[in-house]
Amino acid sequence: MKKILSLLGATLVCFSNLNAQSPVVQGNFIIDAYLGFPQSNATRSEPTGSSNYKLNGGFLSYGGRAEYMLAEKFGIGVDVNYVKSGSNYDLTTVDTLLSVNTGTLDSIVSNTYNWDYTATKTRMMVRLNYHFVQNDRIDAYIGFGAGYKLVSRQWNIEDPNGSSNGLDQDKALIPIAFRIAVGTRIYFTQNIGAMIEIGAGGGGLLQFGLSAKF
């Protein structure tokens, strides 16, 4: 009986060790892969009089973050995210033609134009995090990031005859990206968990995904 109890106790200790979590500590690398929601153009309303309206790029942005723990509560890293936005729709115009001789109404002509706008944004930021809650499963932090924003914009208008006029612009009006956020990582195992973050600027208001630490 004593041997059985000893064996059972040893088994429980081994099981506990396998399932024990370790907190985030100095020297850890943390990697987040996340989705952002919403992106700004996803909530833009359909223009008056348009038809066949659709979004270019959908509702999500995509990103990744890497962090190195400089100290027990402070980490530094990089944050990169990408988003595609814009819209495509048809817009019908009505033109009134007057008679040259009499000045009276001669005919009414309607033409349908296709308007297409796409913007892609890539943000690259240096990130500083202060970890204010750390235990075996929870890692909560406040973060600030700042860096550079790359923007590419394309406009295209196609007339009823199939001809089109386009304009490309590879320049941001303000090429600066920044983000202030508060977030939490919840670890399921010693190294793998989920993350969720709420912030302003530099991507989606809500970011969520997977996290790994080494």
C-alpha cells in the first residue's frame, strides 16, 4: 500500500510539472500573430445613387509582433501590420442635352461609370511594453509604438465605352505610424497562448491572435 501511495504521489508531481506554467521573465522572446478589426474603410457608407457597391480588402488587417524582455516588466520589439481597403461601385449620371437651335430640351442621356479605389497600408513600428500584471498564466501590458507608414493608393474610373482613367500615388499624407494600447496574453501551455489588445492608431481598434514565448 505504501508503495502504491508513493507511486501515485510521484505520478501527480510529474503531472503537475508538465502542466505548470512559467511567467514571462527577463530574456524571453515573445511573438504575436494577430488579426485587427475593424479597418476604417470597412464601415464607410455606400455613396448616394451608387449600385453594385463592394469593399476592397474586407474587414480585417494582418500583423505580427516580436518582443524581447529587457527586464522583468519592460520589453522592446517591433510591430508590423498590413491592411488593404477601398471600394468599388457603379455610379450613374444623367445629362440633359438642349437643342442648339431652340434651347429647349432635346434628350436625356444616362451613363454609368465604374469607380474603383484601393489603398494598401504597411506600418512598421518600434514597440515598448510595460507589463503590469504577470503570473503563471496572465501577462497584461500597456504598450506604445511609433514608426513609419507606407501607403499605396490607386484610383480608376471606367466609362461606359470601356475606357479608363487611373491615378497611382505611393505616398502617405503623414508617413508616421503610432499606437497606444493595452493588452493581455493568456497562456494555455508553458509557451503557447492567446492575445487580445485594444488600442488607438497603428492598426485595428481590436487585435487578437496567438502568442508564443521562448
